[in-house]
Amino acid sequence: MKKSDVIQKKIDEIHYWDAEILGFDIRYFGDEITIILEDDKKNDIVIKFISCYKVDYETDAVEREREVKTLERAQLPYFAHDIHVSDYEPNFVKIKLQLPPLFINIICKDVLIERVSH
């Protein structure tokens, strides 16, 4: 099984479709990207993209009237629609995330998924 297929299977197993996106962080000078999704009333799902080579994202900032940091949790407009993983050069994968109005392309070496309590 290809690396991209293994990662895609792990991501699909969390049943992320229509999950509310609670966070998007870029850390360690772009080496690690974190997405936080609502899982249930007690837990969230943290997806970490490790050893990132390239990150590209687009938001709705051109059309938005308020800064996202001023929004309450219930006002956040981000929901998971699709996460697609494909192979990219040896040892890397390319991930396309559709979290409208946020769209992200990441090329990284690995993906870690964990459930954490709020």
C-alpha cells in the first residue's frame, strides 16, 4: 500500500466530513501545520502535518468584514469538506484540504492524528 493510501485511510477513519474547524496553526517556521476539528462534545481531533516542505493557503480575507480573531466559536465559518492525499516525490505526500472558506495545499513527510479532550 502506498504511503498516501495509508495516510488517506487514517484521515477517512476519523469521519471528518462537515466537522467544524476550530484551529489552523503553522509552527516551527512552517515545519509543522496543525488543524483542529471538533469531534464530539468531549473531544477534538488534532491533525499534525510533520516536516512540511511547502504550504499554500487561501482564505476569504478579501471579502471578510471582520477579523477571524474577533469571532466566537459559534461564528467560525470553517467546516471540513474534503481532505485528499496523494504521493509526491519519495518520502513526501501532498495533501489538499477543502475547509471553506479556507483552502490549503501541504507537502509534508508525515501526518499524525490524535483525539484530545477540550
